[in-house]
Amino acid sequence: MRSRSNSCIRLDYYYNMVYETILQFQDPVTGLLPAHQVSGSEEHAWIRDNVYSVKAVWALALAYRRVHDREEEKSKLFQLEQAAVKCMRGILMAMMLQSHKVEKFKKSYSSFDSLHAKYSSRNGQTVVGDREWGHLQIDAVSLYLLAVAQMTASGLQIIFTLDEVAFIQNLVFYIECAYVTPDYGIWERGDKSNQSILELNASSIGMAKAALEAMNKLDLFGARGGPNSEIHVLPDEAVKCSAVLESMLPRESNSKETDGAILSIIGFPAFAVSKTDLVTKTLVTIQEKLGGRYGFKRFLRDGYKTAKENPSRLHYEPWELRLFENIECEWPLFFCYLVINYCFQGEMDLAGDVIALLDELCVMKNGLRMVPELYLVPEDQVAMEYANPGITEREVGGRCPFMWAQSLYLIGKLLHEECIAPGELDPMNRRLASLKKPDVVVQVVVLAENEKIQSMLKDHHISIPTCADIAPIQVHSSRMLSHLYTFLGRSSKLGLSGRRSLDVGILATSKIYRIQDKIFVFTPQNFDRSMNYTDTDPSLAMSTLAYGLNYLSTSWSDLGRPTLTIILSTAMLDDGKIPTPMVSTLKKLKSGYINGTRVSLG
């Protein structure tokens, strides 16, 4: 009989840790993980906490895939994978019971119509009313979608039926306007004063951007799927999220200068920021403003669990916030994020240093290291901390183990000990978002509405085909594309109507579509005169075109070239002649460059 390798013995230790801190609490019916240590909420299961907690189960399963040459390892691999699937499906079932709220939210964008942030771990039903909790948390739904994408790409089967596919597609529509949707944020209480004032939160926008990019063209049935099980995302929505996110960082929101939660979007799991210098600037800001010996503060003047907080009420008075300055609790959770991000960057020495700090902060229980929720300043030492910030010895507070942090701690250990590789934990390669991409050449196709327009352009030595010449390719307006998108995600069983917004961006119209064995291209929304009358002016229209081409060259992320299609119609003529701005623009396009953007006409 072969002796077991050191790696198997080490994995068995982590398997025991996962069972003792996470899996032993998993509900046998729903698969959800309750907040068993939260007084009054012992059976409540938060979406965000469940997803983060089950990531450790999934990560350990990935590690066992490497060593499953014995029956014992095969058994543990299967158990871990199915436990992860059961939890993810438990969250899905709980949300699907509220499919009517997804439909209402797409119309109203009201916080009272949003999906709930937590459910009963016993039956997946709601546990508090629509107005009794800050339920609108875009980051939680986005995190779930991102986890579905990553786990599906790793080979797990999370989604089983086309009705579930339709629901996931509607969740994509639910989060796609995150860049203009204020929410309660990752800490559930809105602005810093806990007054339930909704804000635009960078951590929510970044997670939504990551989810939209990860979900795009994902087949939820994996290798056994087909066109019906594929998710579609309008790429312009992810780009809008990116633009707003980059304009906010390193700030979290209007009331929060920065936030430890941003670590989750500049690194694992979202990797939502592609600009390396902005990632570095944001990380430095977080470390300088929030860093401490026991972890990071969530944000400045955070009163949660401090000695000066009044536990009888959730909100703070504006004047009260200054009482929390310098005594904010420090969370080891954020050290766990640092470890993972350092491992993804190949900085193993830095990761080892932070792990050493974490090991000291952990509490030993039953021979296992448990990560506590936070470290707080004791009440009798508050005055000393006010006078000399960082000098007092803090004590463990909150839950221990804190399941969210415990999960990330385990993932960090697995990465640092090379039990798993970054590519296994990130099968969709989101970590490569910051790599420089080759220059994009924009393909521009200019078509004449009829032979008369074609002939008039020949007089200017410009030869272009007519719409009839490119048959069987069909050319339609952006309105047709927006109408087609409304069919996505429709489900009469669930009462879901699909996408409601009629806006379609230039990235979406610059693709070539194959629908029922027919090939379609669509003209940009900006050139639809029934929707955008300002571009009836030829000079403004050509200026808009040049801007659109530059936007395509900098924002395009799909394979191949973006293909912009324009139809020159009789309505564009000026006293029966081709306007001079159009002629000069067409000649620039023919040259291969326009305002610094590389193009190819034809």
C-alpha cells in the first residue's frame, strides 16, 4: 500500500479546516450557509457571504483535482465539488423565488423592488421585509454571477435548465446599469452615517463590470450547451461601468474617501481595473489611510463594533462620526485579500510576510487557525488610542471564525503553498486585464442607399457598394438590434420579459451577427435620425463618427476587428449634393487614418 504524499496530508488538514469552519454549517436541504454566530440572524444566509465562503470549498476541490489518484481523494474531490454546486444552486433557488422583483426592478430601479440581500438558510424564503433592510446591493448579485462564470468555466455544472438560463440572463440586465444605480454597498447600510442614504459605490460598479465581462458569451451548460444556453451582454454597458469606476477610484463613494472593499475589485476576484498605475495608486491610498497592525479599517470613521457605538440603533448622527476617528475596528479580512493578490502577482515573499501576520492574528481552536471578524480597541483604552493612534493592544471582536475571511485565508494558503495555481482559480483569465493589448484597426463599411448616391460619390473618386451589392448580408438599424435584445431572457413561467432598455451602444452595433443562419449588420444608434436629430447636421455627424471610431479603437475587447457600418442615404444630401464634410471624411477614411485612429475602409 502506497504511503500518502505530503501534499495529500496537507490538503487533508485544509479539508478538516473547511469542514469545521464552513461545511458543517451548510444546510442539508437548501445548501445555504447561515450566519450562525450573528445574534438574531442565526439562520439568515447572505448572498455575498455564501459566495465568498463557498469559494474556499471550490478552491480546495481544484487542489484535490491534482492528487485524486486514490479513492479517498476522489471521494473528497466529489464531496467538495457537489457542496459548492449545492450552495450556488441554493442561492439561485432563493433568488428565483423572487423573480417578480427582478422584473419590477428593471422598470423602477427602486431599492424596494430589488432582490433581497439575505434569505432563510432553512427554506430560501425571505427573512425581513422589503423596507426593513438595505437590500439593494449590486455587488452581491454581481459577485454571484462572477462566481457562476468562474465555476462553470472550471467544469462545474451550476445551471441545469433553460428557465435558469433565462433567470441568469435577467440578472445580467439587473446589474448592467450599475454605473448609474446608487445602492447600499458592500456593508449594507448606505452612506457612512448609516442613514440608509444610497450612493454610487466603486466596489459595486467594479464587481458589476467584472460580472458583465465574465458572463458575455458564456455557455452556462458548458461543453454540452448550445446557442440557447449562452448569455449575452451589451459590451457598452461594461465600458460605461469602467469609465465611471476609473473616475471614482481611489474613492469608494461620496461619503467614503476610500474603502477596504476596493481590494476586491482591483484584485481578486474581480480584477476590474485595467490601468496598472491606477491599481497601484488605489492600493497605496488604502494602505496609507486604512492600514493597521491587525488588518485594515473598512473606511474612515467607521463606528461598527467600536466602544463609542450605540448598539441600540443602526444609524449615526452626523456629529457622532468624529467619535469613531482613530478607534475604527481593524479587519484581518483585508490581509487575506492582500495575500491572494500578491500570489496572483507572483510576489510570494510579500504574500508570505502577510500570511505570517495573519497566522499571529488567528485564534487557535481545536488545533485549527480561525480568522476573527475584527480587532477592536477595548473601552478602557479608547482615550489612549485617541491620543496615540495605533499604540494600544486590540482584542478580538465579532465572529470567530468569520466565514468570509476564513475562506479567503484558506485560498491564500493554497495559492502560497502552490496547491493551486492562479490560472485554476481564474479560468477566465481576468487577472490578465492589465496586459497591454495590440492596437485595434476599425473596419469601416460605407454603403450607398441606392445607385444614385453611388454614382454621385464616383464623381468624387470614391467607390462604395450599395446595400444590394452586399447580399446576402442584411443591413438594419440599431432599433432592430435593440428589439432583438428584448427577446433575451424571456420566460413566461418566471414572468420575465427580457431586456427593457432600448439603448444599444456602438460596440454592440459594430459586431457581425449570425441569426438563424442569416448574417446581419447594424448601423450605429447615433446615425438613426429618428432618435438623434442633432446629427442631421453633416459636420456634426462626421465629428460624431470620428469620435465613435476612436471610442471603438480604445474600448474594443472582442476577437477580430470592430466593423462599423454606415448607410449614406438621400436624406443626407444637401440640395441634392453630397455634403463637403462627408466627402472629406470619406477621403480620410480611405487614407487609413482619421484623427489618429487606424481604420480600414471597405
